[in-house]
Amino acid sequence: MKNNVELLSSERLEPLGKNMKIVVSDDHTFGTDAVLLSDFSKIKRKEKAVDLGTGCGIIPLLWCKKETNSLTAVDIQEKAVSQAKKSVLLNSVEERLNVIQADLRNLKGVLPFGEFDLVTMNPPYKPVGSGIESLSEADKIARHETMCKIEDAVSAAASLLRFGGRFCMCHRPERLCDIIVAMREGKLEVKRIRFVCEKEGVAPWLVLVEGKRGAKPHVTVEKSLIMKNSDGSVSDELREIFGDYMEGHQ
């Protein structure tokens, strides 16, 4: 790492493996769902990709470990963008990853439409008015659909993708019907679905979905990802997905 960055008192560094680190804070951090989405997207080295609602930038930073070269991260929140930019400098990937502050509902003229191979998003899960709303403004934006609904994410992705391009997102399983409907109405056909379960025999807590622009109807439901073995230990597949990131946290 060639560049030093000055962290705020609210910010801290977290190792990602391969000598990479990410700047996180209580307002803008990441969870298992983002790491799983990064893996599920199956990015290829030469693909042009954008991560919407990037937060601290975890998904494109994990992509950088795979030597991808044409990456963009978008978020509406100034502090999240500032954090992500610090991580870019810290890891010396500024020639590979561009971070911009923008509203995904208004990307015309900000990013080129119809040119991306891959779009991802880990969107807010909770509809406005459902459950107990988070107290901080950052939490409300990240967890509740105050500034981004499923339809907004799908519309943005459909505009950015080339014909045959892919949009990958994660969400709660109870919203799967909403995702399928939104994608089909947005001219994206769902092609892959994968459920994630804490352990064998329990209901899934997460669903990963891939839609493709201009594809014909046909969906593959992949084998569920089981996170833990019966004895509570981490499953081999989850260990493989997390790779050296997990090794740094044991």
C-alpha cells in the first residue's frame, strides 16, 4: 500500500485479506450479505461493473482482489463516499475503482447508459413504516426504503446494463416476489436464485438473485448455501467464499 489516509475518530480499518484494508465506521460498515453478493456476482476480470448503494465500498473492494480493472462505486451519502474513497487510496486502486456520489434514481449524464456488464446492489431491506425504524439518518437510508425501492434499483441497473448484462442483488426471501416482478417489468429476466441458510433444516434468511437484460425466461434455483455445519462450525463453502478475509478474523 503506497498511500496514507487520515481517518476520522469515528473511522477504523478492517483487514480484507491480500494485504487489503477497508475504512469502516458505525454508520457505514458491511455484513455477511455484502460478501456473499460479491461472490454470487461472479465478476470476470475484464468486465465493466458498477456497485450501487456501495456504502463503505466493500463489494468493489472485494472485486479488486480478483484483479478487475473497470469498476465504479455509487452512493448518495457523502460520508459513505468519503470512506470508500479513503479505502481506494489506502489500497492504491484509484486507477481501477472510481467512487462517485450520486442518486441512483438520477444517473443520466452521471454514468454511461447501456455500457456495463455487471451491476450489483445490496439494497435497503425494510419498506418505510415497517418494523422499528433506525434512529440515525445513515441507518434509515441504508436499511429502510426511504431513498431507494426495489423498483428504483432495477430501473437504474436496467439503464446501465448492455444487452446481456447482469444485475445481481440480495434481499430478504419474503421480498422475492417483488424482485421478480420488478425485474420482469424492468426488462430484466431472472436467471439465477440462491437461498442462504444459517444451517441445514432452517428457513433461509437471505436470497441472492441475478437478472439478465434481454434474456429469455428460464430460471435456475441453485443449491442453498449453508453457512454452518451441524456442530456450529463454519461450512467449507462459506470458508471458501470468505477466503483469506476469514483467516484474518480468526
